[in-house]
Amino acid sequence: MGLALTVGVFGVLVLFHAAYSTIHYRGLLKITEEEFSGPPYNVVIELFVGLMLCFWAALTVPGKFKSIHPHSEENRIVSLPANLDFMIFNHRGKVFPVELDAKLRQ
């Protein structure tokens, strides 16, 4: 994990350097009164390399993926109560006033 985190930080620094290079390039174009048509190719390559480093770090830092197969040994058993009538779910709907709910049903 230490190597992946270091690569991720390095990737972010490469992306910041590419952004700084683009800003510096635009400043030079303003001085020479030329039109900005896009960043130089070395900045585009730098962006691609930084993006790939960040992607690699994002996929390796969290750890191994857990299995989603239903018959996997890693799955834990979840049991529901026999009577589903009294199940309570906490959700954002409780912040709405009761009168609003009654108005919507009419």
C-alpha cells in the first residue's frame, strides 16, 4: 500500500505540474500575442501519464475487491425477520411534514 500511495501522490503532482505548464504556456502566448489553440504535446503526454498513475493508485490502494458471487465463501449470511410487516427503514422521507404527504395522495 505504501508504494501505491506514493505513486498516487506522484500522479497528482504530475497533474498539477501539467496544469501549471499550461498556465505558463498561455501566459507566454499572451506576451507574444498569439492565439491559444491547445496545450503543447508534452503537456498532453504529461496529463496522460499523471492520469494513468492516479488510476493505478486508485485501484490498488483500497485493497482487494470482495466477491459478489452468491455462493462465495467470503459472503456473510444476512437473515431477515420472519414477519416483514414491522421492518423499519431510516430514510430521508421523514424530514417532510406529514401534511405534504397527505396532499400528494389526493
